[in-house]
Amino acid sequence: YECKHCGKSFSCYSSFRDHVRTHTGEKPCQCKHCGKAFTCYSSLREHGRTHSGEKPYECKECGKAFRYPSSLRAHVRMHTGEKPYVCKQCGKAFGCPTYFRRHVKTHSGVKPYECKECGKAYSFSSSLRIHVRTHTGEKPFECKHCEKAFSCHSSLREHVRTHSGEKPYECNQCGKAFSHAQYFQKHVRSHSGVKPYECPECGKAYSCSSSLRVHVRTHTGERPYECKQCGKTFRYLASLQAHVRTHAGA
């Protein structure tokens, strides 16, 4: 079965039929709950899980369940450390295709979503929405355990693990487990010795971006941590915390 629109061939008629609909725009499979329409039944079936809450794809490593097989595959790579999606421009690798596509856009320099309050621009509308909440103070994602609220869902998800004790990211080399992906990735680099974050001033390299940010302050002189009692500023958070204790008499 060959598509007259693009020449692509299929061995199965149903696959051919579903493909043709991507050209014609036909969407005969409609959701009974919300009316959203799809080109094929399999897409409708996956969409239906957003209403039913069904998560049939479970990780064998940690038991976490997912709505879509693609989500499970991306999650499993957090355990294996596999990152098959490599940016051709900078070499940065990703385990999730969604994050990879988002990253590629950052190289284009296009930031069409601008904050009306401060003028800061973003490549993605979702990033702008989260940023705007820093102005409005809106924190729509609330923890059911302690009522602490967050401006974005990912922050809430990571916070909830402080209550559940869940640590889904386990190092294959030493078995150490982490509740946050960023700490896990930082730890993995401690085994590999990879230091991808290099200081443009002196060339010193670091395994994580936060360490580089702190180091850069030795060049810029930036002191972002200020004591509310006396106004003294510090380069490092730990230095501010130690200083605050001198006021408390601790």
C-alpha cells in the first residue's frame, strides 16, 4: 500500500489508512469524555488513559507505572544511564526525546514568549507560564502531606518524595539511590570523571552546572546571598548561614 501524497509504503492496510489521515486531516476516532478526536483508534485508546488514570506500563526496576510505553522507555533510561539522543551542535545527550527536542530549540536563539512584567523571554510557552508565577506568587501545586505549595508540577513531584522516601534513580555502579534526577546525574559523573561544564575565564571544569555557577563568582565578584539583619553579602549560601548564626549567638 503506497501513499499517493508522499510515496511512503505500508505492508498493512490499517497502518496505511491511519497514515493517509495525517495528510487529509480526517479524525474519525472521538473521545466520549471530552470530544477530542484522533486519526486512529490506538491514539484514542492512549488518550483515554488520561481520563481513566490507567497506567499499564510498569518499570521492572522500581515499580513506577506509566500511561504510555514511550514514557516508560524514557524512564528506564534514568536507571540505565542510556542517552541515545545527542545534540549535533554541542554534544549534550538526553534519554528523553521530548527534552532533546526542547534543548535543540535553545540553539536557535528564538525566544518568542516574553514576560510582560520584566521582559524576560523564553523558547517555550510552558517556561513563560512558570516564570510569570514568580511575579504573581501563584503556587497551584499543593502537597497533600504538608500543604507546601509549588509553582510547577515537577517541583511538587520531587518534593513528595521527601515524604514517601521514594528514590527511583539508582546508580548501576554502586547501588546508591536518589530521589531527584539532577542529583543522580551528578553522582553518575563522579564515576565517569566527565566534567562537561567549563569556566570560560580560566578553563576549570566541573561535573555539574551548579558548581560552575558558584566558581564563576570568584571571577565576577558576585555575592548573591545577603544577610537581612546587617546587609552583609556572601558568595556562598553556607557562608551566609554560618554568618547568620553569629547574630543568633549560636
